[in-house]
Amino acid sequence: MGTHLSRTIAEGRAFTQLVGGRAVDSLSGERIDVLSPSDGKVFASIPASGAADVDLAVRAARRAFDDGPWARMPAVERGRLLTKLGQLVEKNGTELAALESRDTGKPVRQGRADVNATTRYYEFYGGAADKIHGDTIPFLDGYTALTLREPHGVVVGIIPWNYPLQILARVAGAALAMGNTLVVKPAEDASLTTIRIAELALEAGFPEGVFNVVTGYGRDAGAALSGHPLVDYVTFTGSPATGAAIQKAAAENNRGVTLELGGKSPQIVFADADIDAAVPVLVNAIIQNGGQTCSAGSRVLIERAVYDEVAEALAERFSALVAGPHDADLDLGSLINPRQRQKVTGMVSDAERAGCEILARGSIHADAPESGFYYAPALIAAKDTKLAIAQEEVFGPVLTLLAFDDEADAIGIANGTEYGLVAGIWTRDGARQHRVAKRVRAGQVFVNGYGAGGGIELPFGGFKRSGHGREKGFEALYDMSATKTVVFNHG
Ligand code: NAI
Ligand code: MG
């Protein structure tokens, strides 16, 4: 990976959005500066779209769904286009990884991992497109009843800034495999790879209007999209507050939504666990992407008998962690923007004021520009399970430790937040593995491992405030389609 490329990619480019197969600016001509969190400097710009731009994009997607060749295209052909898109992502992987890491501040290595997962998403859904089908149902004498799986129509994807390539791919892969058309709004902080993917989709041969991108602020373009009456279904990944706003907007039109709203995912370490195996995984589960991961393992629950041993091993690793520019490819990069750094700083200060001890701190590399949005990783012993640091999503490189007495106590603490996205269980006791996996409220449970964001084949989504609906794997194909029942009376 050329350091030069990841530092200079897209320099000075005025990006356009893609509507109806054409590269267009916003109607107002207004633009948003694109900056790299690694140095806080502006290097490109994107259109700042509003309701009128959104309306054009939704109408383009509507026409493509109602009248275009897409509606009559056999599933196998849709699948081939997705597979082709996956190949183009792979072919342009170096450029996409450099673009993603410059735009988000993540290490280039993470950008490359995101590209690989993105390729896999398009391959997986390309292969799946013609392998999902309905049922025939035993019904009354003289009748044949069957089900067809039909696309919703125009699907909206509102994408966050933490994993733009991957989250777009899980939405677009499943939505397009089922024959929907798409309007995507990436986050104002990280829109560039979404624009590039839409360009590659055109190159792959998707008909015009099938894959549209509008860029702009959430309160303008995002709000207009989620409440547009010609939209059939909305998917969103991001904060619970914005998720609620989007659900309300979609409810005005009585449309369905899939919401993935983050978590406070526990990793439970029992005294009989293989601690040497667990420790590096526990660290990676929070440090990956600087902790800006919906499925980050942000709480470690430790059985009292091994609390000191685990805490010390974690502290040793935390002290060695170094944050720095994306192209330096250190343990972690910068946070996405000053607001996010302020949020993380504030939550950690509040925890300290409430009497929590900082057990270890990583560092920021001496060469990291002062103007970047870096935060030195922190390992915190929580004094109380009720504190914000033990309850709320920090979305930064901050790991909270909590002690527990026994299995029931561990499950109580694990389930004692408003979230329920992912959980990790570390124990050698097979019966306990099954018991705890069943009782913990989380959409994904890992036993003796942890896969923050990994596994494109694995259904993923939340309970409680973590949201509803399922993405990834075959499950997503059901969320991205509706059942039509057809009954024949043949006497
Ligand atoms: P956000 O949820 O407001 O933004 C995510 C996306 O929603 C962006 O594309 C944004 O433009 C759009 N959006 C914002 N307001 C909208 C509205 N009213 N209607 C439609 N779309 C709208 O998240 P934000 O403010 O960037 O980050 C705040 C916190 O949210 C973070 O600290 C983190 O805790 C959480 N978050 C969680 C993510 C996850 O993967 N679950 C991803 C990003 C943020
Ligand atoms: Mg950026």
C-alpha cells in the first residue's frame, strides 16, 4: 500500500453525486468540505443536497423500478451484475482503501480489510440472488397456493461514517439482489467511497436509476429521503436518536424500516476461560476502527476470581497502543470529527469524576498532526454498573471493566443496558456456553471469540435499543423483500 496514495488520493476533487445514471451537482450548487480527520485539513468537496435533489433521485429510482429493464431482469442477471461490482471493487481496492482511510482517519490496513469485506458482500449477494425462493402451501381441495418473494420497490439506505464501504455493501447487496432500486445517502463526514461505488456500479452495467447517491447533511437530505412518499422501505445504521427520527418520518407514509443502532456489547470472562487467548481479542474488539464500531465489545465483565489478572493483562496491552495518521498504519487512527472527540473526552472525564479509575492509557504518536482528531485509548475500571460509562455507547477507544460474582450476576449485568447487539462469552464449560448464549439478549453471540462487524454470512441486528430487522447473510434478503401469496382455484 503506497503511503503516497493514501495521503494524496482525491486531492482537490469536486465530487458529484449520481442520479439516474448521471453525475450531477446539487441544484443549489452548495457544497460540503471534505476533510481528513488525520490532519483536519480540507482536501475535496461533495454536493450539499436538499429536498429538491432528493426528490429527483427518488423519482429516478421510482422510474427505474416501475418502468425500467431492472424489473424484468432474471435474478441470475441481477446476481451477475453484483458479482461484477464485487470484482470491480477488488480491482480498484488500493484506491478505495486509500480513499476510505483518508476520509475517515482509519488506518489503511483497516481500509483494506473493509475493501475485502465489501468485495465479499457483493460476491455473496451476487451468488444469493437466484437462490432465494417462495413456498407452495397445502390449502383447500381444488386450490394451489404459493408464495413469491417480491422486492419492496425503492429502498433508501442512510449510511453512517464509521464503515461506509461495508455498510453500503450490506444494504446495497441485499436490496439489489432482491430487485429493489436504491437511493443512498452517505454521511456528510464520509461520502467519497459511496460515490465511487455508485460509479463502479454504472461501470458494472447496472441500468440507470437503479443505484442513486445523494450527498448532504442528515437534517436536509437524510430527513427528506426518509419521509419521501415515493419511497417503499428505509434502512438506517447510526444513533438511536436519529433512528427514531427516521422511523417517525417513514411512519408518516406507513413504510417499514430496518434500524441498526449500535450497542454496549458485553464480553463475559469466566474464571475458567483461556485468558491468554481472550486478552488480545478483548483489546481488538474495542480498538478496531478506534472503537467507532456499532458492534464494538465495549464492556468486559470479569469474574472476581480472575479480575486482577485480566485487568493487568489488558492494562499492559492498552499502555502499548498508539494512535496516529491513517497512512502510518498504527494500532488506531483518529476519531471522525471534533464533536466525536469531545463526546469521548466528556464521557471519560465524567467517569473519572464519578470515581472510576483509569487503569491504563495508550498514546498519540509524536508525529501525529496537532490538527488531527486523535484520542489516546483508555481502560477504565467502572465503579458502578449504573454509570454512563457502563451504560452508554462511547464510540471511541474506551474499554470499561466490570466485576461479577457468578453466572446469574454476569447475565444481569450483560442484559442491564438498553442495548442488545453483540455479546462475547469466554468459558471452557460447554453447558455454561449454551446457557449463557441463550439468556444473553443480543443479536449475535460469540463463544470464545469475537467478531466486531465480521462475517458477512452471519445475520446481524439488535434487540431493544440496538434496533430491529436483520442485515447480512440470507436473512437480509427477507428483510429486503415482501411475501406475495398467490392462490389458484382450479376446481
Ligand atoms: P447519526 O446517527 O446522526 O448519523 C448517521 C447518518 O444519519 C448520517 O448519514 C447522517 O447524515 C444521517 N442523519 C442525521 N440526522 C438525520 C435525520 N434527521 N434524518 C435522516 N438522516 C439523518 O450519527 P452521528 O451524529 O454522526 O454520531 C453520533 C453518535 O451516533 C455516535 O457518537 C455514535 O454513538 C452513534 N453512531 C453509531 C453508529 C453505528 O454504527 N451504530 C454509526 C455512527 C454513529
Ligand atoms: Mg472525512
